[in-house]
Amino acid sequence: MTDAQKKIAYITWGCASQLTSFHDFAHQLDDMIYLRELETYDLSQYAAVVIPDGADSASIRRYADQLNAYVRGGGFLIVFHCVGLHEWIDVVDLDWQPINTRDWLWWTKPNPTLEIHAPTPRHPLNDVIPVADMSWHWFGAFKLHALGHSALNIDDDSGSLLLDFPKLEGGGRLLVSTLDPHVHNGERFMPACQRFLRAFYPWLNREVGITRARTTFTATYLQCFENSMEWAPEGLAESLAEVGGQLKFCPQYHLGADDLAATDILYIPHIHDQFHLRKLQPLLLDFLKRGGHMVICSEPALQWLPFLSSFQAVPPRPFTNIKARIRNDPLGFFRNMDEDFDGWQGIFGQYARGWSDMPAGALWLTDIGAAEDPKPADWLWQYPTDDGKGGLVFQHNGDNMARYPDHGPHKHGLVRDICAGLMRYHGGPINRF
């Protein structure tokens, strides 16, 4: 298996906490496998397979032969809290003991303490996940094993809560834990669980030799209105190259599946044929579904994509209504913009004169309109997919952003920084930023 082929699978039986946790860390994972379809998958294609806590243990037990065979064939199986795991894992003898925390409300006490510690010799996980981020509760403990390397022990060393078997017969590996981080992360409480997973999944990728960082991307600028300013904006290609971007131009009436297949970000400038783009709706939605990003400059008069709504203008008086104000900027879209970035040649109102309703789950980026009744001039939204890997949409309700700012040290920098921000996106629901 080459580095390019290495993948990590995540097995879910469909409960909400598992699905939400997969969405949060989809950028660190490859395939989400529905448990009831597991027999249709060749697990040998995966460098690692994760069974998150919260699983239906009775259903998993039906696939014991397949999962044990995966480890015997050299696979790396990771299983978080799963009732009866020790009864069906047979690649190694697991001795589970019903030892739980002495006080489930330990964290509410004046001097909170929990009877766990990182044993020696230290496990590599201890270098990236502190004990504080492994501390909430657990469901029993595994007896220490000659072949196992523990990362978290009961204080008296009577058992392990996270036990790694790195060198099993056949070259396989098994990591088992009685912790339940996915359930609590997915249910949105116990912050330590989120911190645990934020460190665990990058560690797992490094452990199996997967590098996911990207240093280059391709942006396609849709040529819609043939004049010198809109057709091929000056300086755009050079600015994108500063952040590893390659710029391609494509006339809107020529855009096809092959163009989008070679594109990471599709940029649509302000003046475009909304009838034609509506005809391309299946093509554009498929692009988003497979993870492509879109930057749309549009004042929609037609619902040319199903998540767009009609543009609405704000009252132009007083003129401060049409001064754009940054509300949220978690991906650094506006990080190089000064306060007057929206004033093309000093004229407010050119950048944006109104807003459109945001789809559910969108993140409100900039304000337009009266201070006491602001509206979203720019918003960010992720296209919903079962696996949480849908692309992002940056919707700008206004003019072509390639024109801004037209002054200052970061000329041509706005589109560059938006594209760079989209490519820096690390997964998870955007409205949690």
C-alpha cells in the first residue's frame, strides 16, 4: 500500500453522536462505513479502521470474524468503549475488569482529582494528549498485558483505559480503550473529549504515514462578462500564486464536468447569466458534494442554486448603511483588509448594497445595513452530505471581489485570502467557529 493509497475508515452504526463526530474530523478520515454494510467492504485497503464508542455492540459482534481477520492481515484496528469487546476480539486475549471511577462527579469537587495517570514507559500518545484531556470517566479497565503498551492506567496500575498492541502476529495492531470521547464530543459536552479527538486523529494519521496537508490548489475563474475589468482581472493570478494557487479561466458557457474535476475552487464574478447557471445546477451541486468550494459574487434574482435566495437591498440612507463591517472571520478571509476595504475608489456601496437569507447552518461573516438591524452581506455555508465532506460556499451579495481593495499594501489580496482560507478549512461544522 503506497502513501497515496493509505486511508482510514470509520465504522458507524448510524447514531447521531458518531455521525457528528465523523463530520467534525472528516478531514482526518477517509471513508465512513455503515456497519450494516460492512461485509461489502474489503478492509485490507485501509491502513487503519476506527470503531468509535457509542456503537451497537450486538451488531458489531456479528462482524467479529471480519474484524479479527483484518488485524491478522496486518491492519490497525482501533476500538473505543464497546460493551463485550473482550468476548469477541481473539487476536489477543483481553481481560476486562468492571472497574469504574470512584466518583462520577469528581470534577464538581473543590479539589477535583481522578484516579488515573500516564504510566511509564510513556506511550507516544502521552506526548500529544495530556492526562487532563483523557479525564472524564470510563467503562471498566483492561488488565495489563505483556504485549500491550498502556497510555492511561488506573492509579494503582490495576488496569489500563487505553491499551495498544503494536506488534501482533501477522503484523497487525490493536488499540482498545474504555473511554468514550466520540459520544460526548458528538453530544456537545465535556470539552476534554473534543480536545482528546483533536489530538488523537492527527496522531493516528502520522502513525500510519498519512500526510493530508496541501500546499497547492487550483482556482477557476468563470468568465461571464467580457470587458477588461471582469473578464480577466489584473493581478489575480499573481496574488493566488503567493499562496500556492494556480488560476484558470473558463467562459461560463464552456464550463463542464472536466473543468470542475480539475478545480478546487470555482469563482463566479458578479455579472453572470443566472438562467444558464440554473441549467448547470446538477453539475455545480455535484462539484460541492464531492468537496469543491465555490466563491459566488451574486445578487440573485433567480434561485439558480437551491440554497440561494433573492437579493434584498438595504436603505441607502444614511450612507453608513452601506458600509460593510466584519462580524466573523474564523478562516482569515479579511485578515489583511483595513477598515475601508469595501470602498472601491473610495465609494461605499460598490462592494455590497444588500443581503440574502442564509441557509440553515451558515456562518454570518459581514454586516450591511443599519447598526440596529444588520444583514448578512457575506456568509459561509457547507454543502450538506452524509459524510460531512461537502464543499464550502462563500456567498458575497455584491460586486466582484477581485476589485477590492483597490488601495493599500494588499491590493488584489481579498480573493487570494478567501481562497487560502477555504483551503485551510479543517473540517467540522462551520457555525461552531
